[in-house]
Amino acid sequence: METQLRFTRDDLLTPDDVAAILRVRRSTALDYMRRGVIPACKIGKLWYSPRPLLDEYLASLFSDSTGG
């Protein structure tokens, strides 16, 4: 059974939001989003990263680096 993610419009993070979370420049965050380094999608002309997917991705980085 596949779990469906549920999120609201408030959960869609802009490149500025992602940059603030990652503490990188906006251009770096946008590059990560465009290249698929972090989960993101383009809606119209703008890029967004769903917060639940970004949180999941960041959690996986920490669990991988701690060996667990």
C-alpha cells in the first residue's frame, strides 16, 4: 500500500526559504533544486520544494552520516 503525502500550500518552500534552511545563497539553493540534489519541482516558472520531502531528505543525510 502506497502512502500518499499530504501537504498544504504553506509547505511549499521557495528557493529563498530553502536557502535560509540550508544556510546557503539563494542561487545555490535554486541550483540544488534544478539539479535534483534536493526534492523539488517546477510549477509554472517557479521552483518549490515540499517541506515534508526536504525534511525527509535532510533526515536521511544525518542517518547516513551516523551509520544508522
